[in-house]
Amino acid sequence: MPQITKYNHTDFSHDEILELKGNRKIYVVFSTFSEREADLVASKIELLKTLPAGIIDRFILNHRRAGIEQDRTELTVAAKAPETEIVISNDFAVPGMGSEKGKGADMRRTLYHINRTFDGNRSDAIVIFLDADVLPGYFGTHFVAGLAGAVLRGAGFAKAGFWRQMGRVKKFVAQPLFSVIRHPVLDGLSEFSYPLAGECAGTLEFFNSVSFMQIYGVETSILIDGLLDAHLMADVNLGLYDHEHHTDKNIQKMCFGIMRTYILALKERGLLEFKNGAGISDLFRAEYIEQSGDRVVINENLAEIRYRPLKEIL
């Protein structure tokens, strides 16, 4: 089984990060949708700017507009952190991609943009993805220090771990699911303390080498590719954490996407085989009784695009 290196965010001092970083570049990326997180993301960028000069080279806001006009998120970030580069996902062209929405799709668009503007060895560029909706009381500069530190010490990819009071999908779906099938490499999935965390970091070379799922399966697909392709990986304890909670319906969609991605990845890698007409469904089908006593039928297409690694199109 591959060894996942474990760190605590306190393992890295700012001085060590600067010494290890040298001439390498660190990009911090936030992703937002509409105006929902305008103030949150602006305040987080302002906080990260208190880190010693030279740790963060560029801030990038990957933003998806609800309409076609510039919105409050863009205006707020431009006013409070004018050095932030804003990438509008709605109309950002990437070969082989359309206008489809999704967290994984927009992460891939941002990475394509970084590749087009970075001139150098892609193992020398470190990209840190941070969720914009983390509650302010839990967010700190240690998010960047911990994740960047793990990559600077040699990991190709570092995943955040933390304590979170809820975390229903992680506790009741992902972690049990990742333990169901035994495999000498995929057993490493159980070593990630929060495998669905959106906070992660990696070299540009690493991110270019893995496949991206369009929506809910992106974290799972990155971990599976990283393990099966023998990348050095790390898990970084960031302490306490929380963000806005999702509705039960959204939780169900996430669970379906994660399970579908896991099974699909194992099938495509030749680790699972279906026979006698069995296959992987795109439809989430369920029935339940509401508190009112009414019966509700769900039949929703939750298919996700699986994008090939960026290195194949660069």
C-alpha cells in the first residue's frame, strides 16, 4: 500500500516555507458562484495577504456568473484585492470542453489558464485550491502554510484534513465506500482523514496528469488517479473546520456522484467487471414519503463528464 505522509499544519514555519520555495511559484485559487460568497472570498484574500511577502505569488478567483453582467463578487474582490486575477468560467474556452457547469469543470478551466500563462517547469508551480464558503472563524493563513509546506517537502499532492461536526457524506458514504473493496494501492484511500475536502494543493505537473470529473466526483477521481499512478501524496491536519451545510437533496446528489465515480474508476482501470446486463447508471432513482404524507419520486440524470488529463491537450 502506498505511504500517505501525514502532517500537522504546525509542522511548517513561514521561514521554512520561504526557504524551501526558492524560485518556485505558488498560486492560490478560490472558486465562487454568483454573488453568494462575495464578502467571504474577499475577506479571505485580505487575510492571506498578511502572510510574509514571497509566499503567495498570485491569487486567482475562478468565478461563475449567474448572468452575463459583472456582479458583486467580482466588484468586491477587485476593490479589496485588486491584484487578484479573475477567471470567468462561463465563457472560458478549453479544448474539448463546452459551457458545462461543475466544480471539477471549473477547476480544470483554471488549471488550463495557469498552464497557458506559466513559463517554466510545471513541477515548480504549486496550485492551492481553497473553498470560498469556509466560515471565517475556522479559516486562517495555516490553510496555505500547511498545504504548501507538504508539497514543498516533496509531495506531488496534499489533501486537507480537519475536524468537522457534520461531514455526513464523508462519515457515512465516502469512508465506508473506500473500505469496501480491498486493493494494495486503493487501500490508501482510507488514509486520507477527509477525502472529500475541497482544500488541496499540488504541483501543476500533478494536476495536469490526473483526470477530472465534472461535478461531485472530482475529489474522488483525483485521489484514485494519484494513488494508482504512484504519486507522492500527503494528508495535512488543518484543525477545526466548517462551512455552510447542504440540503438533504444536495447531499443525496453528492453521494450518488461520489459512488458513481468510484465504481466507474475501478471499472475503467480493470478492477471491476459487470456481467449479465449490469452497468453503471447515470440516473438517481428513489422514492420517499414526505412529512405531509405525499409520495415523492426522484428520477434525475446526474451523469458527469470525465475529462482526460490536461497533459494530453497542452
